[in-house]
Amino acid sequence: MAVFAGFDLGGTQLKYGLIDDAGTLLFKDKAPTPPTIRELMGLIETLWQDLKRRESRKIRAAGFGFPGIYSLREKKIFQSPNYAELDNFDLYPAIAEYIDVPFWVDNDANMAAFGEWKCGAGRGVSSMVLLTIGTGIGGGIILGGKLWQGSCGYAAEVGHIIVNPDGERCKCGLQGCLETEASAPAIVRKYRALAKSEIPLTSEDIYHRAKNGEEKARHAFSEAGYYLGIGLGMLINLLNPEKILLGGGVMTTGEFLLPPTIEEARRRSYKATFACCSIERAGLGNDAGLIGSASWAKENLTDANKMD
């Protein structure tokens, strides 16, 4: 049975692992994300050697999901708002120094969407959108049974659609992006403004306060859900997908975020279009990116072999 490797780079962790032909996760682990690109490449080399020692069978191909706007033509991340070390870095030659099998690179949220579609909550549909909600908001789109990358590779930057023109300035340079209004830092910011507090907190801390009945904490989630619902309404009206899946760390707080999100999405959509789209939590959790990256490598290797 063939084995494939997947790497998923996040702002704080690099998740990696192995899958088999059926998409079953054979092994997974994670390591802290290094601060510099040189250290990142060194870490990838170390982890790759570890995977080869761990797996007796030959690893046939590898996939990488990196955060940012990935150019299909240049094979570079042009802009990574949450990991600027990647900006315009020549990824392929650097990775090829260490990875001695065919490999493919794409945007991390695209890879998470591909993973959910192949192995998770999106199996069996021909059209879906995945949003990953954490420190930022990423997106991936499946249309007509294929990953939709756009003409240059920049499709599905859902986190940077404008939902509040008077909102916060985003790291991407725009103002009022979905990412600035509904991500984990946005929830923290909204709560601090309501509570008039500068105490260091995480969205998880605010979730526990909401569970304990604190109204300001619940309102912070409701406000984030309002803007998230605006974004989903846009996607529903534009794409008419069968499913929208919501993943990422913030979805552990879903009992407070999901109801206002769905309600606002309903208000912002055509009734008929909303009725044929289910909005659900994603199924693979933090494994979606590495499973998707490995599955992407498997699919591309299969296509390449068919052309030989």
C-alpha cells in the first residue's frame, strides 16, 4: 500500500503526518513554527528524515500547505499576512533540496478544504466551501468536484472579503475584512472593548466566560457571528454550494458562534439558495490541512502517472 506525506504550516505549529491510499491517517505530529524561513526549511528536512525512518514503506509523494496567496505560475507565496517570511520566497528549489520524492505546494486553507472533501465532512458533495477560523480566516472551495484555485491560484481568500467597511485595518492592507471581524483576535478585541479590560485573554478564555453566563462574553461571540454570517450569505448567493463547513480552533466555541452565524447567513441569502445549503462544523479538526496536503500529493501523482 502506498504512503503519502502531508505538511500543514500554521502561525504557531507545523503539523505533519502520513496517510495511506484510502486517506487513513497513519501518523501525525506537530512542531513549533520557526520564526525564520531558514529555520523552517531546516525543520522540514528534519521532519522528512524522521518520517522516512518511521515508515518502512516508501513514501511516494508529499504535499505542503502554506498560509498566504500562492501563485500557480510563479510557485511562490506572494503575500502571507500571518507569516511574512514566506513572501516571495522561492519555495520549490528550497524544498527540493530536502524532499527526494515528487511534491506539491498550495495554500493551507485550500489543502484543508481538499482534505475535508476527500476524507471528512465534505465527502460525496460536488460543491462546498470550507472556512478555517482561528488566528486568521482561510477559505477553500470545491466546485464541480474539483478544487477551485482560480486563474492564477488566488481563489477562495474568503478571509479578505469586506464585511464591515468601517471595521479594523487588516494585515493584508484592506479594512473590515472578515478576518478582522470574526477571527479569534476579533473576538478578544470585541470582548475587551465591552468589558473595558486589558487583561491578556484568548478566545477560549472568553468562551469559558460565556459558558458561565457572562453576557459581555456572549455578545462578543454574537457580534463575530453577525459578521461571519454576512460573509456566508455572500458565498451562498454567489456560489450556491451544497455545504459550507466551518473549521479551525474557534469552532470549539461553536455553541455561541454558530447560531448567530446561521441566523445572519439566512437573513443575507435568497431563501431558496439558503435552503439547499447546509452549514456544518468541519469533521477533521486540526488534521484537515495535513490530510488534505497528503491527499493533494496523491491526486497529483496519480494524474502525472496517467500522463506518462
